[in-house]
Amino acid sequence: MNVEKENANLLGWKNTATGEIVDTLPSTVPAEPVKFVAQWDDLEEHTIKFTVLGEEYDSKTIVEGDEIVLPDEDPVVPGFDFEGWVLADGSEIPTNMGTVDLVAIAVLTPHENSVTYYLDDAKTEVYQNYDGVKYGSEVPVPTDPTKEGYVFAGWSPEVVDSMPDNALEYVATWIEVTESFTVTYLIEEGKTYKVYTVEEGAEIPVPALNPVKFGYKFVGWAPEIPDAMPSEDIEFVAQWEEDDDFSTIIIGGAIIGTGAIIG
């Protein structure tokens, strides 16, 4: 005799006269009337939450032992390819629901694009090319190029802080050497941010926009900027401090998130 109860397993049959629990009912009718009562082990329901970059994407409530069903549609995240679901500790999602709630996270692989730096406006002379730069990572910047009779004045357009979901191209800008003197602002040694040509005694220009550096806060220029231009070239270097509000999350070689509190 087969009997079923929703969300429960049959443990056996209890003889109300003796208290004995048997797996199956007798195959023949006993000589004396006897009563058997089904004994059940009620099953609990548990939840599995599916998250994408820390945000809940889907949630399912499943009875213990039932098959775990994944979301009907894969998440679409700009800049990433969705690779599948894993538990929060990186292990595989079990086939059937166990006895505890679960949290699953989306495995995302960042897109990769190139960053190319050119020496000329026609983009015929490649100075440096970087392939395979991951979405959300720091944009690589080469050391400053040189050109006879000119001073390197930076890259155009301004180099962005983190890699977008597309290829980037930058062109070197130049200032022809004159009898005037130059004021150079450096993001760090070897990386120019702004260059100005200034006559002796004139007011020294300061960049209107502060530079940016992946994972850091700009705190000023060093050494201190004088009031007037001296009779020599001068340089100022950006000063930085680590940005404690910035984070990058990486699981299994894939970037899950990046940003300011991004991954």
C-alpha cells in the first residue's frame, strides 16, 4: 500500500496496540482487529538566493530533497560574460536542496579590449599597445614619449581611470620648444598630466581639474607652487593617499565587482 503526504517522508506504520513501528503493513489479515497509524517525517522548506554583484537576482523556496531549479534567464551584466552559478564559497550548487538555506553568486568574466597610444594625429605611429585589458581594471599608461624639438604635453583625450567596455585610443600632444620655460605636472614620475609654456615672472598656471589615479585620492602637488615663473623649467608631482572607500572583488579569476563604497 502506497500513501503520500505533501512535504513529508513516510517513516513507517505504528501498531497502536503494541507501539511497534513497522516498515510495511501485514500481507495477511490478522485474527484480531488491529490499527496501524502512518508515521511521517515532515520536510522543511529552504531558500536559495541567486545574487549578481552582491544584489539579489532571484530567489526560490524548495522542499528538502527536491531538485534545485536555477533561474529561468541568465543575468545580463554590462562589461561581463555570465559563466554560471556557484555557491558563495565557490563550490558547485548541489542537485537537490539540503537542510540549510543557500546563497549562489553569478560567475562573471570581464570583457577584454585594447588600449593603443599613437605619436601622431594620423595614428600611423604606434607608441605602445596593450591587449587584453579587462573591463573595470586600471588603464595602463606608458612612460612619456620623446620627440626632437618638442616637449610631450600629455595624451588626447585625457586617459580615463578604469577600463570601459570598448577599445581606447590616445594620441600624443606636443609643445614646440621655445625660449620660454615649461611647467610640467606629473601624475607620478615618468607620467605627465599637464604641461604649460610660461614666460619668466608670469603667474604659474595650475590644472583646473585634479588628476585621478586608480584606487587613490589626490591630495595636492609637490613641491609648493611658487607665485611667479622662475628662469628654468619646473616640475610638480601629484601627491596621493590610498582611497579606503575603493574596493575590487575577484572570485576565481573573474572580477565580480569594482568601485567606490565600486568591485
